[in-house]
Amino acid sequence: MSSPVANVPSSTSFFPNVPSSIMPNESPSTPTSYVSLLDTSQSPDAPVLSVPQRTTPNWTRTIDTLCQWGTRTFKFTRQVLHERMGQGIRTQDVELEQKIEVFRETKRQYEYLLKEARQMSIHFAGLLQTQRSLSQSFIELQRMSSATFDLCEQFAQNGHCQRVLAHNGDALLNSMNSFVGALQTLVSKTMEDTLMTLKAYERSRIEYDAYRSDYEAVLTQNPSGGVTLSNLEKNIERQYNHYKERHEKLKTNLTVKLRLLDDNRIRVMQQQLVSFHKAIGSYYLMIGQQLNWQTKEQNSQ
């Protein structure tokens, strides 16, 4: 009696066109496991790197990054504490510091102006809605009084007056909303962008002073210059030059942004203030004309 295994066809019978020397799952160019397939850099045909070969450099870079971050944070905190205790020497640019103080005060004043203008717009919109509701009430009372003719004309006049005032107020409300929108853009975008640059500049100044203190300490210990500097001292000098260059670059960027901010602020606010003033004047001029007309009507009666 023959064995059942003997009747099972060989692997070559399932793959008649594949050479017997290369069977499925045995291709030398195909990763032999799922981990190897995930570890392939570009495609399954690319060279496969083992897990230790790829993760070891990443861990090394991560540790180096953490060490650099820890050193910077320590020096930054130390410099801040020294300045607060009056032990550190702070780099100052008197002219730029004055511009920064003017910018901070200007930003505070514009934020307050934006808050008040927004409140005015909200209250005025509520006033217009109340005037429309009041006009509608006068009209309803006019209809109720039309049968008896008592107070009918007076209700009609007041209803018309409130409707005209609400209609004229729409133009002023649109001007208010435009004014608030321009202020919102100026404060929350333009000034905020300058403030972000200012914060980056202040941080770079503290970092620069921290590394400058270390560099000055090295020069004090080794007054002969960089000829006999150790590797650690050369590294301190290199870091000092790096943060000095970074500080000067951010200082230049901040100076340019402060100047551009003033130019943009003056140009935008000049246009908005003129439009807002004209809208206010036109609104109250119409109210005055309406009041004169009502007075003449009453005198004629």
C-alpha cells in the first residue's frame, strides 16, 4: 500500500515556469520577514538594514540633542537668575530698548481702543434693533388707532422717525465694523507678528549673554589668546560666536519689523480714522436734519 505523501505533487508542479533553483519566498532580493520589509528604506528591492544599524544613530542623535538642550536651558536659566539678582551683565541697546517700550505701550493702547470700539459697535447694533422694534410698535398702534383716529398721526410720525434713524444708522454700523476689523487685523496679526520677533530677540539676547559670560571667563583664565585654548575652551568660543551672530541677526530683523509696523500702522489708521469720522458726521447730520424737520412739522401744527 502506497504512502499518502508519495501522491503529493512536488513544489515544481505548482510553479511550472519557475526554475527549481528559485522557489517562492526564496528570492534573494525579497526580504525574508515582515520586519525586514518595514525596515527597507525605499522598496522591497532596496538593501535591507538591520534594526540595530538604523536605531543606534537615531538614539545617538537624540541623546546629543537632549544634552545640548539641557545645556542651553541651564545657561539660559542661570543668566536670568543672575540678572534678577543683579549679578549678571546685560547687553543693552538704548535706542532699540526705547523703541521696544514705545511698541509695547502702543500695543496696549490699540488693544484698549479695539475693546472699546467693539463694545461701541455691539451697543449701537442693539440700539438699531431697538429702534426697528420701536418703529414696528408705533406702526401697530397706528393700525389699532385708525378706526377711532385718536393718536393715529402721532404714532405714524414716530414710527417713520425711528425707521429712518435705524436706516441711517446702518451706514454708521458698517463703518464701525470696518474700523473694528482693521484694528483687529492690526493688533492680532501685524503687532502679534512683531511681538513674536521681539520675544525671539529677547531670548537670543539672554542666550548670548549667557555664553558671553562663559567666554569672558575663559579669556580671564587664559589671557594669552586662543593659542593655548583647550578643546572645551574652543567649543565655548565657537558657541559664543554662534549666539552672537544669531543675536545680531534677530536684532536687525526686529529693527526692520518695528519700522515697517509703524509705516503700516500709520497708513492703515489714517484711512480708517478718516472714514470713521465721516460716517459719524454724516449720521449725526442726518439726525439734525430729521430733528429740524420734526420741529417744523410741530410748529406748523
